Amino acid sequence: MKKEKELLVEKRTREHISTAAQNATKLIADAADRATSTIANAVLEATKLLALNAAEATKLLAEKNASDHDLLIELRTRMEGLKVDIKEMRDGHAGKIDNHETRLKVLCEWRAAVDGKEGAAERINTLEKTRSNYAVWMTGITAILSVLVGLLVYHILH
């Protein structure tokens, strides 16, 4: 009966750990998908903005052919700023995706270790046995001390 309870507790513990690992894996995968989507949207918006600025620059160049030099310097400056902004956005999101991938890898390794080893259940069983042994020893020591105190009181009173 006691072994059946221990096996049931061990089975439930494994199920809870497995469920928690699966949920965590799903959450990390969802976060990675959202990050990828955010990067794609940011790149698309930057591309549209870049195309819009290029079209605007072409239009301005066609209209003001006389002041080409000043306009080209201004446009070059704007384009360099846009390139830097796009690179920073891409690098920032790439770092986040790498971080998510690292976490996912660690979680998968942890789950494989938990599923592959029964160390947690064995440790719980060992701790329960140790606690039971401790309770037995404390009961015995208390009984011995009670007898000794009783004898001491008896000798003092007689």
C-alpha cells in the first residue's frame, strides 16, 4: 500500500514536471515567433520608409537640378541615419531572438535531464525515509530521557 502511494506520488511528480516543461517550451516558442514577426514588421516598415525617401529624393532632384550639391549632401545624411537606425533595430531584435533560442535550448536540455533521470523522485523518497528515521530516533531518545528523569526524581524524593 505504501509503495503504491510512493509510485503514485512519483508518477504525479513526473507528470507535473513534464507538463511544466512543455508549457515553458510553448511559451518560449511563442515569444520567439512574436519576436520574429516584430522584426519582419520593422524591416518592412523601414523598407517602405526607405523607398518613400528614395522616391522623394528622386522627385526633389528632378525639380531642383540647380541646387544638386546641397540636396545630395542632405539626402546622403538622411540615408546614413536611416541605415544606422535599421541596423540598430535589426541588431536589437536579433539579440532578443538569440536570447530566446538560448533559453529554449537550456529548457530542452533541462527537460531531457528531468525526463531521463529519476533523481527527483528518488531524492523525495530518500528525504521521506530520513524524516521517518529521525522521528523514530527522537521518540526513542525522548522515552529514554523520560525514564532517566523519572529515576532522578525518584532518587531525590527517597
